Amino acid sequence: MNKITKSALFLLLIIFIGIFYLSVIGIQTNKFNQLIKSKFSEINEKIELELNDVNIILDIRKFNVDIKTYGPNLIVDDKKIQLEKIKTSFSINSFVKKNFVVKKLIISTKKNKIKDIVDLLRIYKNSPQLFILNQTIKDGDLIAQINLDFNDDGKIKNNFIINGIIKKTKINILNEEIDNVEFDFIIQDKIITLNNVK
């Protein structure tokens, strides 16, 4: 085996190990923090995002670059909403060209007060329904996962899915208080499904 063949095999081995490492373990960096923050500020400039380092993982099957961060927080009017994880995906092509078009965004929350989540939603898009919800709910906790897909213009598609659990909720309806309301929910476009209602 000549030197050129050995060098080519060695180079292929390094490339294979590099791709394997990026696909399984990834790289931890803070270089994408500002990019992720700017995407959130595009949704609403009043929402501030606190981020730790992010992990970059290569998804060869989907030809994507996945960026994950654990334990971030959303700050809205001095209220902190704790998140479990934010994961976003870019095509490898847009990643190489540094034209980051988000294809997918997944946000998983930790346990938060429902009233804080409603306040966040009212900043994003206020409505009479959210105002009534804010007046009706007196206490309670929420854990949720939000799955968003984006089109080529960066707009959220209508195929979003939000699912979660509501626990230990106190509701006041027509001066009647109902305690310990619990249920699971799934929101898809304009359809809301409730399960395990107690």
C-alpha cells in the first residue's frame, strides 16, 4: 500500500470519526446563542431569552443540523418561565451558507405557573379569551411541549402541536371556586383535546 492510499484512508477515517462524533455527541458552544435569541425577539421584542451553551448535533438521515440547549429561561415582565429544552433544526445547506432558516422549533417547559404562561401568551397575541382565562384561573401549574414548523419565509405553519399537563389548578367561575382541576391537553391548529380530566 503506497503513501497516497494510506493518507487517503487515514483522511477518510478521520472524516468518519468526525461525522460519528458530531452525530452522537456533538459540539458544545455559545456561538449560536445570539442567533437563537434573535429568533425569539422576532416573535416579540418584550420576550427575553436566557441561554446556556448549546449543543450542535449532525442529523445525517434528515440532512439537518440540530441545535439544542438545556435549562434556558424566558423572561417576560420580570417573570421567569423555566424551560427544560429548546431544540431547533436547520438544513445543512443553510448552515454552511450561514443563511439560517429555521425548519423546526421544539420547546419543552418545566413546571410553571399557569398565570405566568397566560401573561406570556397575552404579550404575544392578546385576545378576549386570554383575558377571561387570566381572570378565571387563580392558581395552578402547567408543563408543556410546543412543536412548531416553519415555511421558507420563516413563518409558523398551521400544523403546530402543543401538548401538556395542567395540575393543581384553582378556577373561579361565577364566584364559584373549583380546586384541584387536572387534565392533559393537545392543541393542533384550532382543535383542543382534553384527556384524563379530574
